[in-house]
Amino acid sequence: MRAGTEMQITAWLYPKSDSSRDQLLRAIHPEEFQVISARYGVRVGSPALERILEATDGADGLGVSAGAVLSKLELQSLPFRELMCRSTARESDRDSERNNAACTATPLQDFGAEEPIRLFQGISLSRVKIKPNFVAGVGEWTDEYVLGRGVQQVFAAAGLSGYSLVPVVNPKTGSAWPEIAQIYSSSVLPRSMRDASIDRIESRFESENGKLRQLGCLAYAPGDLEGRPDFNRTGEPWRWWGLPSWVVSSRVEHFFKQFRLRGWAFRPVFLAGSKLYEEYLGTWHELRRLVSKTGKSSFEGGRW
């Protein structure tokens, strides 16, 4: 590692059974982990992680996910982020049917990233409870967002680029909701890097076998991000139903936090070839090595 580096990866461990949880707790000391939503966070590189994986393999194993933690300076060296949803606009059953129909009616487009995507617009919501300073993901299955009026105003005043606002229809009245709008972007990034934090599904079902699954952070060649607007979609459908993820500039994160907006978290997007990225990959290779040694633990995350 570089002198003074702070980048680390936390492995989040979800016991697959009570027996696995009991084995985990016997194998770990309180100072070696943190707990969030029944998941136990352990730093990759800590001797505790291998000890836990070995112990729980005698039970039913663990579901494993991971998150990168960077210092402020490390984050400042990265010009883009991936959006993570932290607030949801609930759909009624009829809303879900309408939105799913609109989504599947949207043609798939191939941007050269192995699998085609849908750039879906035309959201219907029969009920809206979104504060002006919030963004909200639509339902539990899309990666589309609606913005409150205050968020719209901040983005416009900041001069953020690469997006447009699309009306959200109230199907009960046939009119657009005045206080919210869907954010839409037709700016699509090229293929991201295929590295240790990107998985390929092994399945007996032909429709999913060999498909990509995102386990960690995205990364791009630096030239692929130069000159890009503030809002972009990925060329790959990292979400369900052919829906891409969002990659935004660090300016979006800056204004989002400065004006205390809510509903998004921001995950770093790495630059291929940088020392920081090489450290990230080295840590991911170690995590994959440890998980591969087990018979019952497996990675979580992605579309399946």
C-alpha cells in the first residue's frame, strides 16, 4: 500500500442460519467487527475474516458483500460516483403494472457493453409523499428516480449537465404531479472494467448464465470519463429488467451534501491504472480467495 493510504474494504457478513451466527460470534472478538442491520462488518485483511469464514463453514456459511471505505483525499482524487438509493417512492399494485409495462415497452439499446439497456421514462405514481429536498427511487425494482421541487431547484441553479426532467403522471387524474419530476439522462458510458469485483453468474438457466453481476465499485479507463456530463447511465444493465445504474460527477455529490438533500448515497468510481485502483483490486482478490476456500459461503449483490 502507499504510505498513508486509508483505503480499505469492509466485508459484510450475513449468517445464513442461526447456527452460522452462533459460530461467527464464537470466532470473533467484539473489537473486530461492527453490526448494521444483522450484518457483521469485518475489514478485509484482518485475521478475523479468515477465522470467521472457516468457523461458519462448519454450519451453513455466510452471505458476503463488501464496501470500499476511502479517505477524504482519496475521494477527492476520483471525479465520479455511482448513485445508491436510500429512499423509495412506493408504487401501488396498479402503479407497478403501469410502470412495468412502460419499461418493457422501452426498446433495448446496445452500447457495446455486452448486454443492452433500457433508458426508461414515463413514471406513474398514484400517491406521492416526497419532501422537497428528497429524491426517491421508484418502487423496489427500478433504478429510476423522482426529484422533489427543492432538489430540482438546486440542480438547475448549480448548472448540472446531462439530465432532463420528465413529468410523473398521477393515473387517477391523468395530470402530472406539480411537485415532483423524473430525472432522465441519455448520456451512456462505455463498457466499465471487468475486474475482481465484477462476477459472472454460473447458472443452469440459459437466460442468466454468464451474465454480469456487480459486487463492488465500478471502474473506467480515465479517457472514458473525460468530458462527460454530470449525469450518466452505465452501458451495462446492473439493475433488473435491462435498467442501467447512474454514474454522476463529484459535483453532484458536492451540491447534494451542501444543500442537505436526501435520498442518495454515493459510491466511488475508480480510475483504472491508478495506484488507488490497484490497491482496491488487490484487496478484492484477497476477499475472493478467502470466500473461494469455503464450501458454503457465497457473494451477495447484483441482479441475482
